Amino acid sequence: MVMAMDRIAFTSSPFAYHPHGYRSSRVFMSSTIRPASTEVTNGVKPYLPPREVHLQVKYSMPPQKLEIFKSLEGWANDNLLPYLKPVEKSWQPTDFLPEADSEGFYDQVKELRERCKELSDDYFVVLVGDMITEEALPTYQTMINTLDGVRDETGASPTPWAVWTRAWTAEENRHGDLLNKYLYLSGRVDMRQIEKTIQYLIGSGMDPKTENNPYLGFIYTSFQERATFISHGNTAGLAKKLGDSKLAQICGSIAADEKRHETAYTKIVEKLFEIDPDTTVVGFADMMKKKIAMPAHLMYDGCDDNLFEHFSSVAQRLGVYTARDYADILEFLVRRWNVENLAGLSGEGHKAQDYLCKLPARIRKLEERAQGRGKEAARNIPFSWIFGREIRT
């Protein structure tokens, strides 16, 4: 999950780094603005999901690079697929929830609700936001399947890239299922408003600005998986501190999955740095200049046009995910991929290398300034997820 950096503007031109000067001209515009009135056709208003306003770029990877990913299929089979856990050895949501077929089911639900009483409304806002992000999983599988050279061409392709994407999706699917059921049983949240938010979000999709380019796509997923690991880990720590050990176990188990997935995705990018360092470092800089957007950045509940911003500010205040975490993740990846010591780069590659190595410190300085402004602008905002109760943002 990535959220806090959306309120810190530090980029110059969003497309400052173009791998090998290649950038597709196939683009189109989309809009976030929901019109006050829509034309009615045959008595039915057309469906208009919330949309983002920016230029969408497609197919930015030069076609000759496709062969790299074809040649890496054997490597992916041996080095990527082992990070998947067999289904029979994987935890399932029911392992953590009251047993529906047990005579003690109602007592178990009562115990769950008693534990929840110690959890604050702001904690539930963050937990709901995390769950909604996980529930938009169809969008994320769709996004990965836009990437040239690694997409699942048939829906059941036997290539290692396709096998990974389907099995990764299957593992991630348990996360939203578990948190959704837990929140339903807690009785603390408005499930209908949450369900509406999920439907809006999946209908809106996402644009991580990866441009059908697997270099950019795998950099994005590496960053996102680490961010989600941190976020779920922090919600686990808060749940434990507030006395709900079972919820802490739930969030901790999800965080462990995210950590394993992070390792897999960073390993892909590590391999790309090994065989094609120039294109990879330029792509890394390109993604950071555009900023890593949270998958749920088009979040909407039918009421709040700034829901994502409000949710993310609560997460920032609770320390679940912050701008400092964003900088720490970037610094971690720069070290993990040994960006500082890359050699044999082009002029463009050297510029990207220098930019990336200096960026974490720059983000931290901007975050310190933003913190001061944020304290001055604090206000109470109602959240439909908790029956309209107000939370300080």
C-alpha cells in the first residue's frame, strides 16, 4: 500500500527518463471529474466510474526487448515459482475465524466482538482501507496481464510468468477474504458502504503508469509488495498493542505473505539489473519521477470525492504507512539492487543512477516540511465506513 506520498509534490517532468528514447504515441485522456448530470439514454444513465486525469502512455518497451523476457522463462521457472506455497500448506481464512459449523460459533463471535471494543474508529478506518485495497485484486491481475512479454495470453497459459501471476493472485485472494469476514463479524463497520466502495474501486480500475512495460511493472510490484508488508505489519502491531491478539495474528500472517511476494518481485528486477542494467535503472528512475501510486488511489464510496486522501491521512497519523516509509522503501530498493555501484551505463543511465541515489534524502526533507503544514490543516472528516462518524485527518 502506498499513500502518503500523494500529498508531497516533488517531481519535475513526469516523463523525464525515456528508456532508449522510446515512448509510444498511443495515448488517451481520462477524467476524475464526475459530471453533475449525465445524458439519459432510454431512461438509463450510463455507468461512469471515477477516473484519473492524466495522460496514459502505452507500449513504451521497445519490441526487441521482448526476447529478454522470453529467454528468462527458464530462470523464472527455477527462481520465481519456488516462492509460491502449495495450496495444501497455505493458511485459509477460516483458520482464523469462528467456526461456523461449531456449536460454539455464537460464543466465538461474541468473543471476537469483545476484543474489538478496544479498537478505535481510526484503526477501523485504516483496516477497512487495507481490506478494500486487497479486495480490488481483479484489477491487479489485470494490470500484470497488460505487461508485454509476461502476460497470460490465454487465461491458462503454461509459461512460468503466467503460472506465477495466477498463483500469486490466488494467494493474495485470501487476504481480502479474511479481512472482509473479520470486519463483518466485528459489527463495528457499515458493510454496505464498504461493499459499495469495493465495487466502485474495481469498476474504476487503476493506472500505475507502467505502460505495458514489464521493466516498469516489476519495479512497481516490488515497491508495492514491500509497502503492503509494512502496512499490514504495522496494523498487526497496533492490534496487539490494543489487546486483539487474534487480529494481530491475522494481519501478521498477511504481512508474511506480502514479504514473500516482495522477495520474488525484487528478485525479478535484480535479474533485469544483471542482464540489462541501463534500461532497468532508467525505468526505476522513471517510476520514481512519476511516483508510486497506491493501487486504491481511485477509491470512492459514493459520498466522498477525496476518500483516498482522507483514508491515507489517517494511516499516516497512526503510523501505519507514512511518507517516511515511502523514502525507506526507496532506499531499501536502491541498496537491494546495488544501484550506486552500477557500471557501464549510458549518459541517461548515469543521470538516472544519480537521481535515485539522492532521492530518499530529498523525500525526507519534503516530508518534514509537509508534516508542519499537515498539523495546521488538521480537521475532522466523516467516514461512511464507520456510519458517518468523524475522524481527525
